[in-house]
Amino acid sequence: MNKIQLNTANANNIITEVNNYFNIQAETKSRRIGVMMPRQIAQYFIRRKLDLPYQAIARMFGLKQHGTVMSNIEKIDGFSVNDREVSFYVKELELILRDNAEIMLYKKSLDVVEQLTDINKILDVKSAFELIKIKEYLLAETNNI
């Protein structure tokens, strides 16, 4: 899985979290401010956190022009400085997204520990050296995911 594919999967997580935060449907294409602003905030986070190209973000949101994404991100940048409400949303979502990323990383670590334990039981590893080699292999495989 290449960087853009991985980041696209992570972008979908960001979109889901923003939609849940604002309690809106993902498919909504409405131009009401209550729907547009969350979409703009999601685009802002996708670009800032994942550094996806504007064209990729535009495709994710069904937009024809990547300039729309650029404009939306600039709006959120400006609003987060000048508008207390938007600033609050951005800061709170920043914490939510960070916490979710930490939880996902923790779960991934637990999965690796469980795999090592299972391998130890199956292979009846006799030495710490053998276990370290298996651990290195699993960590390399986990990083390739």
C-alpha cells in the first residue's frame, strides 16, 4: 500500500470523525453552512495532517476543481484565527483526532504483542534471540501495512 492509499484510508477516518462530531451524514452534498463548514474542516485536517494533494482531496469530496479545496482550507485557516466558534471546533477536533490516532497506534501495538505470544506458543521458542528475530520480522511487516 503506497503513501497516498494509506493516507486516503486515514482521510476517511478523519471525515468520519468530523461527521460524527457535527452529527451529519457523509453523503450530504448540501450547501447549507451547517454542512459546508464541517466538509471544509475535514478538508483542512486532511491536508494539514496527511498532506494529500489537493486533487486527491477534491476527488474524495466529489469536487471537480481542486481550487475549491484550496479555497476551503484558506477559509478555515482564516476562520480559526478570527472566529471563536470555528477556532473552538478546530481545536476540539484536533484533540479528538490526536486521541484516536494514539488509540489506533496502541491497538496496533497490542496486536503485535498478541502475535508474538501466539508465535511463541506455536513455535515453542526456546531462546530470547529467536523471539527477537521473530519480533523484528513482525515489526517490519507491520510497518509495511
